[in-house]
Amino acid sequence: MERTPAPSVTVVAAEIRRRRPRIGKTKLHKLLYYVQGYHLAWEGAPAFRENIEAWEKGPVVASLWRAERRRHYVESTDRPPEAVCNVVTYVLRRLGDKSGRQLIDATHAETPWKTARRVGGSRTDEVISRQSLIDFFSSESPDLQRIREAVAAEHDGSPFVPDPPGLREELIADYRSK
């Protein structure tokens, strides 16, 4: 199956702005980093074509930053593919209420940004590799690991047996009749 080429970052940024109209530049770039990371890990392909750089205040899509500095901000009426929209939804639900400062702090604690900064030193144009994003966003969080361990400890080893067809509807009908 042939993959659709990744859209431009302006398309993904416009989708985020459509959903969060007053979003600041700093927060936008951190959310783009998360969208790219999760999309790479979950879909095996980038959410957008452009690279992310490890700047002093966290990940930045430099080409977008520079373009918007010159022209206020770049608009796009195109819509991203459905998979990208799904990841945008996930990221906004999970991180959309965080401030730009909180997102800077979060990204500074994460391996992709730290590794790129270590490689590039004080340079602001060191690219955060897509492989480092895949590795980081594919790993399980400690919370998820604890949940899996707790479920495994409670599981008695019996196989999962699904409900027979129609049972759910029958239970709903019984409940409504009472």
C-alpha cells in the first residue's frame, strides 16, 4: 500500500490553530513536536515533512518559526490526513491545557531534545532525529508499565471469553423495562 506524502507543517499548525485560535508560538511549536513524535511512533510516518530543531527553549520547527517571523503567520486551508488529525486530537486533549512554560520544561526533560542539545552544544539548529522521536514516543511510560504489572498480577490466567452476540442489547432492554 502506498503512503500519502506527509503534509507541510503549515497544514498541521493550521489544524492546531483552528482548534486553539489564540495559541502562542512557543506552545504551538511544542505541540507540533508532540504531534510529530506520536505520529512517528504510532503510524510509522511523519505527521509533517519539516525537521524539528533543538533550540534553547525546546523543540522548534525552524522553517515555520522563520516564515512566521517575516509574515506574521502562515495560513493553510488544507486539512491534514485523518491519522494526523487523530494524533492532534490526542495531543491537545493530553497537553493542550499546559502553558508554554510547562511544555518547555517537559520537553527539556525528554531524551530527544536533550540528546540533540548534547550533540549540538549551544547551537540552535541541531535537528532532533526522527529515530530519537520514534524511540522515545514508542517507549511505555512508567505509569503504563505499573498499570500493566497490576493487571498481570490480578489476572488469574483464564482466557478472555467475549459476551455472546446480542447479550448487550438484551441487558439494555431489560434495564429499560424496569
